[in-house]
Amino acid sequence: MIPGDKLIKGSAKNVIDGPYTEGKEIVGGYFIIEAADYNEAVAWCEDYPDYEQGGCVQVRQVMKIDM
């Protein structure tokens, strides 16, 4: 786990640090986006349609590129 990883869930779209999906749970897919920081990446998740049905989104850093 990289410090700063976020979990967004619930109809209130609460943003928390972890817990993350266990191996036995299903991952429905993933997107790789380019964002300046975690706040921008979390903002991308605002329109996810399944929060009302108990869905959640995990935001994780895959690669950090210093330019």
C-alpha cells in the first residue's frame, strides 16, 4: 500500500484511507488516469453511478513520474 491511497464509497461519497479490496472480492474494472495529486484523482470519481447501490472506488498511485 502506498501512503495516500483512498477509498470513496457510499451515497455521501466519503473519502477514507483504506481498507482495500480483498483477493476474494470482485474487481469490476479499472481506469488509469493522469492526475496532479490524490485530490484531483478523487475529483475524477465524483460521477461514479454506483455509490447509491453500495459501490466504491479505490484510488491508488500506480506510478509517480517526476518531471
